[in-house]
Amino acid sequence: MTLAAAILALIALVIVIFIAWPLVRPLTVEDQLDPLSDDQRRRLALREERDLALQAIKELEVDRATNHIGDEDYAALVAEYRAQAAEAIAALDDDDANAAT
């Protein structure tokens, strides 16, 4: 019984080491992500700005449908978020047009 327990413990230890090795091994060059260029950072920021504005519009629509916000406040806020989203989309489109030429 003791030999069987020792063998099982050894097998369990090998399995734990095998599974945990990627977490404890030293980092290599392949493990690191390529740094973003300034253009990629700008495009990422524009996409995030666009997505946040569109999400805010969706939340405002829910708030209006559930009567948590008045029509005047809704109209003012939606206009602001639509303008933000439109600016971000236009900047992304300009980047795409400049990259194509």
C-alpha cells in the first residue's frame, strides 16, 4: 500500500510540474508581444472611443425605455455621444483612406 501511494504521489508531482511549468519558466523572446507603433496606439484609442460612445448610446436607450431619463436629457446626451462616435469613425476612415493611397 505504501509503494502504491508513493507511486501515485510521484505521478501527481510530475503532472503538477508539467502543468505549472509554463507559468514558472523564464520568459523568452517569443513570450513577449510586439510593441504597438504610435499609429497602432492611435487607431486603438479611436476604436475604444467609438465603442465607448456607442455603448453609452445603448445604455441611454435602455434608460429612456425604462423612464430613468427624460426626453430632453436623452436627446442632449445622445447627440453628444453620436458626435463623439462620428468623430472617431471619421478619423478611422481618414486613416484607412490615407493607408490605401
